[in-house]
Amino acid sequence: MAKGNMTIRMEPELKAQAAALFKSLGMDLSTATGIFYRQALRCHGLPFEVKVDEPNAVTYAAMEAAEKGEDMFGPFDSVGDLMEALNA
């Protein structure tokens, strides 16, 4: 089967991390990319769930309090002080 070339643009650090991961699995970036495409074809879509992580109600409440300047703690003098504030 004839093979063609493809150019993918990505951040150098992302490429390096991915290359290291795939090397530990015994493959290179080209092989991993081919596997991704084969899985996408097999699934008729992306081979993983794509979604936006939505903050929960507690996080939203904390974000609103922070915007209002309420319930703001820190800076802390020690890890113990931080943990005490978190447990409050």
C-alpha cells in the first residue's frame, strides 16, 4: 500500500510529550496517528468522548464569592493554616 505524507502543526512541548508516551508504548508518532485514524473510522467518529467539563454548584458558588471579594483567604503563613481554612 502506498503511503502519503501529512503535516500536523502542534506545540513543540505537546509533540515531545506525545512522542515520549508513544515511544514507551513501542511506537512512533506516525504509527500512533495511524492508529487514531483507524479507530476513528471504526467508531465513525472520534474514538473518545468530547465534552466541556462543567463546574459543579460548589465551584460556581466559590467563583461568585471570589468575584464579590467574599470568603477570600490567604496568603497563608503555613500549609497548616491553609488546611485549616479549607476545613472551615
